[in-house]
Amino acid sequence: MNELLTPEIRQWIGRSDTPQRLEVGRRDIVKYAIATQQRLKKYRDGDEAPPMFLFNAHQPLVQIAALRPDGLTVDSLLPDLPLKRVMAGGVKNTYYRPVRPGDVLVLTRTLTDIYEKQGSTGPLIFVVYTMRVETENGAPVMEETRRRIFR
Amino acid sequence: MPTLNSVTIGSLLNERSHEPSAVSLFLYNAVIWNPHRIHFDEPYATQIEKHPGLVVDGPLQGDWLSQAVMEWLGDEGELMQLEYSNRRAAYLGERLRSGGEVVAIDRNTGTVTLDIYIKNDDDKVIAPGQAIVRLGD
């Protein structure tokens, strides 16, 4: 194992990118609730954000010309990996309080692990990110651990 | 709505069927600002990334898991932790189901553990997960 993961790649473990500031709007919550077909009134009305609302919220907004050929945003917190095709791997979220319209949040992402596994169709590289979400005053809102799979 | 006094191990969450459409997948990827072509560009998804069709987003399945939990939980309960793994891909046109059951109750801390799942039409669990919630008395 670890045939694909060079020391240069492993050096990225522990790095963070620039914290993102996010203003949460009711309209954005309502759009999310429609797209995910929420049935609870508090989500449909945008009074509270559903638990998975902040998925991908850290993503820097870049011009179309700066996207990768597969459409994804070039991730400044990702080493050049020998495997390029990306799949979602899963999430572990810890919640401290719900997100509501008007919240101003600070999202800080850290690359916490890179490891290799043998999948049924070949080698896989897992890249793990932890995203800490706090209010501007530093009160914890949630923490997300997210796995991306490269194959 | 479940309470700490009424809940029992083995209690089931309501199962729900999910049949994402081209429109619902588009809206989901728009709202999370995800331009990954495997979700909307079928020639790209099948010819370049070798998928059998357009890919149903893993985190969308995670959202359905969260809905199963929040609808069961009611307004008095609180979601403390949610986790899931995307073990097997799902494609546009598949019919998926979300559900779960109570597997542990800790009356001292007021917390309940739920095993949750997304299953496909072959009854295979493609996204297993677990949630920890806090219930009122």
C-alpha cells in the first residue's frame, strides 16, 4: 500500500485554506429545501436550514474558465493526485446549533488525512477534510468531516 | 413524536421513496454550486468517467438520511450527530428508499442512536449511516 501516495502528497495533511465568510439568507434555504424536497415547514419556509445545508458551502467561487475539465472547481487545498476521477465518500457532522437566516458564519477547512485503499475496480485515494463552522464571535455551529474518493 | 419515555429499541423510521429526476438533480447541484459534469452531462458521465448514467449525488442521499431523522424526531428533539458512507453509486432512473431504526437508548444522557440507510431497488444498502439525537422526556 501507499504506492500512490508520495511524501509530497502526504505533506498536505494538516494544511488549511483561507476561512470563508458566509451570510445565510432565507431565500438560499428555501431553494435548498425545494431542491432536496424537504417536507418540514420550518425548512420549506426557510426559518431554519436543513442539517446538510452547508455541504460544499466553503467552496471558493471562481470563474468558469478556472473550472477543471470535469466541471469541478480547482481545489487549492488538494495536492496533485495520480487518480483524477472524483466521487463523494461520505460525511460525519456534529451539530451544536441550527443555522438560521441572518446567521453570519465562518467556515475553516483543513485537509486532515489522505489514504489509499484497494477498491473492487482498482486503487482508490481517500482525501478527508474537516470543516469547522463558527459564528463571527467564535461560537461553534457545526463540524463536518467529509471524504472525497479519487479513482 | 418520540420521547425518551416512549421510545423503544427497534422502533422504525418511516420509509420514504426517492426518485430523483433530471430537474431535481439539476436544482440540487445548482443550489450546492456543484458543476461536476457526472451529474448533468450524460455523454461525459458515460464516455469519459465510465458511469452507466448520470450520478445521483452522494450528499443528496445524505440529505435524505437527515430528512428521515428530522421527520421522525419532531420539534422537541435535537440532532447531535449525523454520519453516512456512500458505498455504492446510484444513477438517474433508479428508485431509492430512505429509512432507519432505533438501535440504542441512553436514558442517562437522553440520547438515542439510529441506524439509517439508503437502499436501492435490489434492496441493497448503498449508503449506511448513523445518527445520534437527543429526545425530550
